[in-house]
Amino acid sequence: MPYGYFTWPRSLPAASRRAAAQRRLDAAARRGTPMSPVAIVGRTIAHTFWGKAWCANLERYRDFAYRLERGRTYVRSGAVIDLQITAGQIRAKVVGSRVYDVAADIDAVALDAWRAIQRDCAGGIGSRLDLLAGKLSAAVMARLCADQIGLFPAPAAIRFGCTCPDYASMCKHVAATMYGVGARLDHAPELLFALRRVSVDDLLTSALSEGPAGRPGPGRALAPGAAGGDLGAMFGIDLADSAVHAEPRPAAPAPPRSPPSPRSSSSSPASKPTAKRAAASPRPAKTTAPPPRSTKTVPAPRRPQPPAAAGRPRAKPRAGKPRAGSQR
């Protein structure tokens, strides 16, 4: 439909816009074109800290106030059928009376401002998981969301463009795209760091190097077994090659065990714990020694006596000393 000076395309109702968006998605699926639509369930656009903070940053500035309401209506109806967020760029396709292409370029965080954010947030971020989940202290949240100097872009750092005939820099299609970014940050908050061309790891590294006294600084070695020695446990990530390794201590030799003391019928109170420890310690098994060899001497065999004469009984030897030469 041609546009004149005072001719505007007819605006579609929300139900018709939703149906048109679904037809576009089905056609793209048949062609094999990858699309990344923004799906809003209910009326709430963002639910997490990062998504809510992005939407609140948009609504903070009056430069955007006059088109944001129409943008919320469009994004809730599923009009944003494709949203791509890369380093410094936002690209989207929004369904209106036809499909419009939206482009937004965002400046990177200035180096001095990023260093100030790192310095102010040092020691206030527990781990990567806490950072991306938005589990931060009130001071860190306030610093990240600070006006003009925080991580979220100010109006001067954003440049919009849309293929619709609206002459305004932020039309309803651009507003729907910006709200779609807030919904996307609910599921992928690291995209905000990529969009502002800064690194999540840099912020975490500053929390380690410039943290309080309990955390090691640059060039400070960790004592073996000290708290914070495991960088993976501190930041909640798996590090393949850690920069700090604690040298293991040699194992101390075990002290020799003393033989258990024999039990006595009357033991003093001071010796009872010793007797208990001796009773608790296992006793060495008794070994059965082989029987000792006999030391008895075997007597020599006696000489055989000559047989006595027949018919004459043998006389019994007299007691006493026998006479010399009397031998029968």
C-alpha cells in the first residue's frame, strides 16, 4: 500500500498481529531460515534482575517515554519474530502491517568507566553464577544500574533505525525490540556484557585481585590449604589450568605404637583414659610357638647276664659291698 504525506498503514489488532507473526515463523521454518522470536507469557516482560534493570533503564529517560507503551503492546503480542544480539549491535524483525527491519547500535563502555565499575564492584561478587543470576548485594546492583556511568546504556549511547515510515528515531517497532532485549536477558544475561563489549571474566577477575584482605591480590601466593586456594570453588567455574597451585605437604610418619599396658585391679582415675585407649586399640594376635625338644638322655642298654645253672636258683645279691673276687 503506497504511503502519502498524510496516509498511514492501518494498525492491526493484537490477535491479528499474533497470527501474522506465527505465519511468518512457519514460512521461515519451511524455508529453513533460522529465527529467534521473543515469546512473552502473560503481561510481565522481564522477571530477573538483568531484564528488569534493562527495562527500567529504558523507562528512566524521557527521550523514549512517548513510544514505549506501543512497544510493550507489540512485544507482548509476539510481534518480534527475530532478535539477534551481538557485540554493539541489535538486529530484529518486527511484524506490523508488514515485516520491518530494526537496527540499533550501542556504544561500548568507556575504558575509564569500566575500570571504575570493576574497582567499585570488587569484593562484592561471590561467583559467576551469582553474577549472572542477579544474586548481588544492593551496593553492586546500584553501581551497575547507575545513571550514565553504569553498565546499561544512556540515550546518547544508542542509535536506532527502522524501515517503517515513522519519522521518529524510536518508533513502536524499535521500542518493541528494546523490550525484547529485556526479555532475552532473563535467559542469557551475558549478552548484556557482549552488547557493551566488556567481559564477564574481567569483572570476576577484578573481584579476586582487588578484593578484601582475605582474597589474594596480584603476585600474592596462596598458602597451602588456605581459604580461597581453589579458584574453581571460589568462582563456581571449572578451571582446566589454574594459575595458582598449592604445593602438597609431605605426610608425617606415624608414631610407633606402644604395647598395651597390663590391666590392674585398682587403677587411678588419671590412668583410665590410657586403659580405654589400650583396650580400644587392636591387640596383636598370639603366635603359637612349636613345642620344645626333649632334653632327656636315653640310658645305655645293659649287658646281657649269662643264664643261671639249671636246678639251682639264683641267689639274690647281698646288700652291702661285694667281696673282691667272689663271683659266681
